[in-house]
Amino acid sequence: MAQISNLSSSLEDYLEIILQLVQEQGEARAKDIAQRKSVRMASVTGALKRLTAEGLISYQARESVTLTKAGEELAGRILGRHEFIARFLHEILGVDGETASRDACAIEHVISLESLDRLAGFVEYLKLCPEVDELLISRFLSCYNMGCKRVAGGRGEKPKECNSTCPRGFHDRAVKIFSRKAGVIQLSELKPGDRARVVSVRGSVIIRQRLIDMGVLPGAQLEMQRVAPLGDPIDIKLKGYHLSLRKIEAATISVERV
């Protein structure tokens, strides 16, 4: 498996853009890549040559760019990190969508696997722990937006008091990937063609971090492709690429049908 950290952040961006264009338009042309990344064609050509040398794409002048199997898998993992971080910033912290996406683009290249694992674990905790009030997130957003924070005032600085009439319902912007829903099942219970959203990954640190590194993150949508007769392996489609999981790995993944 190719390592994300082996590429520069710029080349990772190119891979991510290529995958997005293929998913949106069916093909990725150099001029579209240049427009999406806001760079000159010369810069795109140089990057495509480097990605070709790495065995991640196939490209010839005046032709569409094609991701190799390794490139498609790596691009999918990069895109998965981006979308997970962007959703966290937007849906939980209330950052506007454009800023959340821009910040996620920077964070996805430098966040360690350990920190990504902890962040995913926090998401799972909010969603699954019975002791967590499901209104916690909406109350945080309400408090933040109402100015429940320190105000500038020099030595006399003090926190504002919370408004006792804080709304008890969910914030207007629905909390999607963290909302609590019934019907959480194991990945292995899905049938070929079923679509689902990842809820949690519960396994040893080694298995959990391997799956998270592959893009199996809370909120990620997947499609069941095939289950071997004895349940090993299980093939799924995630972020445009196919992923084969061992039975012991699949057993750690909880999902909800979509």
C-alpha cells in the first residue's frame, strides 16, 4: 500500500483533484486540473510527469489523465481524510463550508495517523456513548454563536454569562455524521449492492489505525461489493476504489444503511 506521507502535499492535491474530476465529469483533463488548482499548465504538466514516474497515473500529452490502481487507492484515502476533517469542522464546530474545506486541505497533509485515530474515536464517542447527551453539539454551537466566551477588557476581562434560554433542540444545521440513529449493524451483515455509512471501528490499535489510514472513517459512505462464501475476504467500494478486508477487520466495523 502506498504511503500518503511519501508524496509532497502539492502532489497529494493533484491526485485528489484528479479523482474528484473523474467522479464528477468522468475524466480528468490537464486544463481542468489547472483550473481547479489555479495554476499554470506548465505546473500541471510537471506534476503529472512526477505522478507518472511514481506509478500513480497514466498520462500522455493532449490525453485525459487515468489513475492507476495504486493511484486510485491513494487518492481515495487522501480524499477521505479531507472530507472527514471538513465535516468535523463544518458540522460540529460550525465553521462555514468554504473555510472548512480550505482548512481541511491543509490539515489532511500534516495530521498524524495517531491524531486522526483519536479524532475518529472522539466522533464515535459522541455518537455511541450512552452517557453523552445528544444535544451536546447543538448546545456548544448555540453557546459559541451567542458569545459565551471571554470578552476583551484588559485586567477586568471576564466571561459572559450563558443565556438561560439556550435552545434545547438541534442547531438549524443538522449534525449529520454525528446524529444518533437506530439500525447500527456490522459491515458483514450487508449484502452485495447495499450502501452504508461507517459509524465506528472497534478493534486493536493496529487494525483500527490500518483501517482509518485506508479511509474507513466515521461518516464515510461505502458500497458492499462481494462477500466470499466463508466471509473472508469482504470486498467494498470506498471513495471510488475497491478495498478487500479480512474477516477479522470487517468484524470491527459498524455501519448504518443509507
